[in-house]
Amino acid sequence: MKKDILTLSDLEPSDFKLLLDRAAELKSRHRKGILDRTLIGKSVGLIFDKPSTRTRISFEAAAIQLGAVPIFISSGDTQMARNEPIEDTARVLSRYLDGVAFRTFSQDLIEQFAASSDIPVINALTDKYHPCQVLSDLLTVIENKGSLKGLKVAWIGDGNNMAHSWINAAAALGFTLTLACPKAYAPDKKILAQALEKNSSISVTTDPLEATRYADVINTDVWASMGQEDEQAKRQKAFKAYQVNSLLLDVADKDAIVMHCLPAHRGEEITADVLDGPRSVVWDQAENKMHMHKAILDILLSA
């Protein structure tokens, strides 16, 4: 039976553990120079509607290291750009490939694709969720904190796809999550309500200091994501008080770590001294995308 990762709500706590443990194992083996070639003879389609640096290259590297062949597919160069039904594309690609990572705008589109696909479909980012990024971020937190148990995670900024996936993760895994967002940019109410049914330690505030106080992990993202460039000036004004800087770090736990999924705009959502400072783990976070993507491909495609 095929398994998709379209949102982190698709995963049980046991699934998180399996993925996190396997990613840590593959990372350790990679650093020792041990080759894991579990996907020789497999092919992975990478359908990207949005530009990417880290997600694309980490998926390509992950596939290659495991012995699979990654096939990059720009939807603009396919019949999808000529309005071929997404269901038809999914049915055909299921006969060519062993799995697909899909990076697109609409969550509905990827769900339609998965519903007609006979192979695993992985959400490599939509406007609503970014599950693979948060999985790799959880790996980074565990590396630095030992576990997720008893931690407080602060999210500062936009209630966007990253925030939604952090909410999904907190709902499944039980850690405390406080999101500080401007009122007009709060997370989706339905996603939040569903999460609160599982974990009451998830909250939203408009005060960044409240969210960061005693936090073990401080997390942020750009103020204007892809497709929101025309809102840049408006968002800069709305998010002015939501910068991750030394003032926020002063009220966090003394051993708090700082995360950013990149690309970062130094001087906007985060200051250069914090991003490049001793509490930042963003470069480990970026590397861990590849190791987590290896774990995802290995577990979903090797069966």
C-alpha cells in the first residue's frame, strides 16, 4: 500500500520516529563514508512549479546517493501547462516513476494528483504546507536538544505554510508551540483548531516577546514568500516588530537555538548577528534537508 506525505497530519507519532531515526542513521553513515544504495533501479520525479535551491538540490542529491535517478520536471515544459488534467498526468507518471516530489502552489492540486497516483507523492512545498522542511527541522532540534520532550518552540512572523506544518508537528508530538504573528497574518483557524484538539499547548499571540520568553527554539521565515512579492512593502510595515534579534534572544532560554528555513533577508525578519551567530543552527538545518529527504525516499520507495 502506497504512502504519501502531503501534510504532517498524514503521519502518526510512530511515522515521525521512523523518519527521524532513519534520517539520523543515514546522516551518520554518510559522514563515515558508508554508501547506502537502497534505491538502485528506482526513479524519482521532481515536479516543480516554484523555483528552489535547497529543496530541489537536496532531493536530487538524496536520490542519487541512494542509487535512484532523479528526473526534474518543470511543469511549464509539460502538457500540464496546456491544461492536461492533473489526474491524467498522475496516472501516466505512475507508470514511469517510483515516486514523485511535487512543489507547487495549490494544496488541492497536489491532493488531486496523489488521489490519482499509484506511487508515493511527497509534498515538497505548497502555499499551505511545507512538511519535509519541518521534518528536517525536527531532526535539527533533536540533534541539539536531545529530544522534543518538554521543549518550547517559538514561531515568529507569518502564519504561513511553515507555521502550519509546525502546528501539525506539535499536534502529533506534543511539544509546546507559541506562534507570534500580526493579527492579519495569523495561521489558518481550521488548522489551528484541529491541532488544539490533540495538543492544548499550541497558542497564538501578537507579542513576539511572549512567544520567545523561555523558548528553547526560535524559528522564523521571510515576511513575503514566493508569489507575495507585490505585498513586500505592506508586509515590511506589518512585520516590523517581528524581527528575530538580540532583544528576543535575551528573553529566551540561555541555550536557545535559532532556526530559519532560508533564504534569509538579513536585516528584515532576522538580524545578521543572530543568523550568523553562535546560537544559529541554520546551516545544519539546511544540510539536514538532504538527510531527511533520503529517509523519506528510502522508507516510501524501498518497500
